[in-house]
Amino acid sequence: MLRLRLPATSRAVFRASQRPLAQQRQLPVQLQTRLSSSHAEETYDEFTNRYVSFFSGVQDIFELQRGLNNAFAYDLVPSPKIIEAALRAARRVNDFSTCVRIFEGIEEKVENSSQYNDYLEELKGVRQELGIATREELWGKGAEMTGH
């Protein structure tokens, strides 16, 4: 007969999974409550301040991209303050390509090209200061990036 040599924690987990459901432990009430989504609604200003402070503290590319994924996941276009903080964070961690992709994300989130142009105009000073170009400026109008 073949025997597996498992660490003590693995053996405990294996034994627990073999118990009937009636004998398995339930989550503590405190943990069950914490996992529920009963928090208050966040205002747009609170959302903006939360992400501006987040991007101010970003120290690596992983944090930057995680914050961008979270900020763009909401059903709204991040404010120019958030975008400026994200652009500064991207330049701080020396990630130029993410700067360009931030503008691509804005272009996808806005309802029309007029709103996208408003963002470009609002962030023009920051773009010049940090040396950031958009995809259109780098490759021309209508340029499509193709994956390999």
C-alpha cells in the first residue's frame, strides 16, 4: 500500500474534508459579518481622494497596474485628478507604456470623442511636464496595435 507523507497542516485539512458536513465547522459569526457588503456608498469625491492617495504611494509597477484595474473597473470615468496621480506614479516607477495605456483606457471609458478631447486638454500640462504622448501622437490617427 502506498502512503503519502504530508505535512501536519495538510493532514489536518485532508481529515477535515473527510468529515460529514454536519461535523464540519461553520465560519465564526464575526467573519461572516465581515464578508458581507453592508458598507456605506462612497461619494465621487471620496472615490477620487482614495485613488489619488493610493497612486501617491505607489512604489512598483504591480501596485500601479492593480490600482488602475480597480479604478477603471467602476462604471464611471476616473476624474482628471486620479489620472494625473496615476500618470505621475507611472513615471515614478519608470513605466512609459502604462502612461500611454492610461489614455487608451480613458478613450474606451468616455462616451464620445469630445469627452476624450476634454481629458486631453485638461491633462495637457501634465502630459508636457512628464513627456507623455498618446497612441495617436506616437503612431498617427487610426493606428491599431496588433498582438502577435
